[in-house]
Amino acid sequence: MSTLTDIGEFGLIDLIKKKFTPYGPETVVGIDDDCAVVTGREGFYTLYTCDSQVEGSHFITDLVPPYLLGQKVLSVNLSDIAAMGGTPRFALLSLVLRSNVSIRWIDTFLEGFRYKANQYAVEVIGGNLAHTEGKLIFDVTCIGEVKRNRLLLRNQARVGDLILVTGSLGDAAAGLKILLEEQKMNTAKKQYLLNRYFLPEPRVEVGRILADSKDRIALIDISDGFAQDLGHILKQSQVGAIIDPERIPLSRQLITWCSEQNCYPLDYAFSGGEDYELIFTTTPQNADELRNKIQREVGVPVTIVGEITTGSNLIFEKNEQNYEFHTQGWNHFSSF
């Protein structure tokens, strides 16, 4: 008998999608993107997304300060809204808690959640409470909106488009490894990598700039690893891509730490999850203007890393030689 290990996360998504399609006329986008999109107030679409953070799978309570965890639990949802070019508006927070959780711990968690909500003008309007004897679970539903003519989807990449990413890649995955291995925090670079894991910053402002440009843009956030998430754009757009590994933006902290650890920084960049940077595609004519505008208005660096091609393959090519990385992107059911 097949199990979730056999079909994986995306096989399960396909199974779910078959059960609940086709959609009604008010549903613009269903299970195929970062958010569901339905008809909203006049001139707008409403965006819906949800995400669960499960103790042991997404965080280890003893290793993550509750104030930072509260921020991150909301940030990962805000990143999905950013990946549609939208503006977050409301959030619902469900807490599945053990009875022995201290009031101080949960109060500090909620303070972190509130800080991030205030930062992005998100109103927390409801949720649910439940008891467990097992793992803590924090489940968030985030609701946003986007103007109807500015919705950004994964299926808009075309042959000849350039592929761009914000920020630097691989830092969060390295930070998680440092955390799990309890490496001594005696250097600034390790603290930088830890902070990138603890405090991902959703690129909401970048998403708005891309949406306001009115260019043809495919967009996704990096939650499960650059290679895997770019693959969603390629699948939805029915195209391939060539990536130049030498162009992948790496922080000097990651490069130095990998040199000391005898590991490959590009493995973390290609396959490490939880960067919550954005990947987007656009025409060569628009790429430099968008890069400059984002860097000027938001202060986030943007790098051209490759090009959309015919076919369906994702190729990592350096000096006409294929580069093979050593790890895979995140799969929620890999350990089941």
C-alpha cells in the first residue's frame, strides 16, 4: 500500500486538487499558487493563504525564543501574500497548546506575533484554541488583496525572460544547521545566519513594486529551496530554465562559514528552505529598471541569475558544464 512517503508533498497536493476542482465562477485561482484568489471588493481580488508551524518539524521550542517564533509564524504567511503582489490585511491565529505551556512563554510569543502584525498593518481578527498532549501547532490564515489588473501568478514566464532573485540565498538553511548542531555563537557571521533563520523578512514591498510595474511577471517566494520553488514557475508556465551558479547571490557570512565547515554554499542556496526571498521573471527590457527601482526604494538587492528556455528542464550550468548540487528541497513528508 502506498504511503505519503511514496507520493510526497506534491503528489498529495495533486490528489487534493483532483478532489476539489473544478471551481465556481468566483474563484480565480485555486490550489495552483501561493494564495487562493477569489473575487473581492470592486476592482480587487481577495487573497487567502494558510500555513501551519508544527513543533519538531518547523521549530524546536527549547531552541527558538518565543518572541522570534511569534514573528516568524506570521512572516511565512505574509510572504505568500507578497508572492502574489498583494497587500496583507487580516490574520486568524489558531493555537494548539499543551496545558503546561507557561503564560509567560505564550504571552511573549503573542507579543512577537503582534509586532509583526503591526509592522505590516495586519489586523488579527480571530482564530481558534485547542488542547493537545503532543506537539504545539501554530496555524495562521492570512487574508490580503490585490488590484485585479496587478495580480501576479506563477504561470507568466515566457521563453527569453530573465530570472531574478531578491537578497541572498542559503543563509536560513545554514542558520538552522548551526542551531541544530548547537555550534558556539562566538562569531558575527554565525549570528547573522541564525538571524536569517529566526527572522525572515517577507518581501511585501517588493511584491507591490512588481505588481505596480504592470509588466508580465511570474513570481514565487522561496520557502522550500530555490531549485524546487523555481520549478513551480517552470511547471505552471510550461518552460525550462538555465541558471548560472556563479550569479547566485551568496552572503559573505555563508561563504566564510561554509569554508570553515568544508561544505558547499551553493547547496544551501539551491536547496535550503526558509529564505523567503522572491524569485521572479520578466523580459530583458524590464529587468534592469525593476532591479534599480527595488534597490532604490526598498534597499533590497536583486540579482539576475538565469534565463527561461524552451523545454521543461532546470539546468545549472557553469562555463558550459552542468553543476550538480548535493541536496534536495524541503519535502514535508520525507521523514514519514
